[in-house]
Amino acid sequence: MTVQVRRIYDPAEKGDGTRVLVDRVWPRGVRKQDARYDEWVKDVAPSTELRKWYGHDPDRFDEFRRRYRDELDGSSALDRLRSLANDGDLTLLTASKSPEISQAEVLCELLRE
């Protein structure tokens, strides 16, 4: 099983496996009929309050990671991602300009554990 993070704006690749959007809101400039994704699990995204607090500030990423992991405790949406990851390769999609400090990266870490 391989779990990776990619931007939804990047072209799909052969080794992506199942492609899952993990943002709460639909990405700007992407038409649903043109997007290459298999599923949208928006309930796995951080709460609006946490997302706004974080604001993708790199200095807050460690604290964001901790708070987000707490939010995910017992999440059925996270269980859905685990199920997909157990079935084969999984690509978590995000619109974030910096996916390495996004919720998708935190999810990727959790799924690899």
C-alpha cells in the first residue's frame, strides 16, 4: 500500500491508485466533471475553526497537526480512508498551495502509521 499527497490541480498519474479529495470545500477553478478523483471525503477535513486558526502558517503546523489529530479521533471519515488505503494505492488530493503543511499531509502520516 502506498499513500501519497498531491494537488488536485496536478495531472493524474498512473500510480495514483484511488484519488480522494480531502478538502472541505470544492477547489477553485476545478470543474467537477473535469476533475480526476474517485471520491470526495470532505468530512475528514479539519473543522472550520481549526482551519481558520491555522491559515497555513508554517509556524503553526506542529500545533495544527496535534489539534487536527485530536479532531480525527474516532472519525468515521478517517476509517473510510483507512479502508481505501487497505484496498491499494491511495492519493490524497488537496487544493493547498503547500501540500506538505496541509491536512492531507497529516492524514497521510496517520494512514502510514
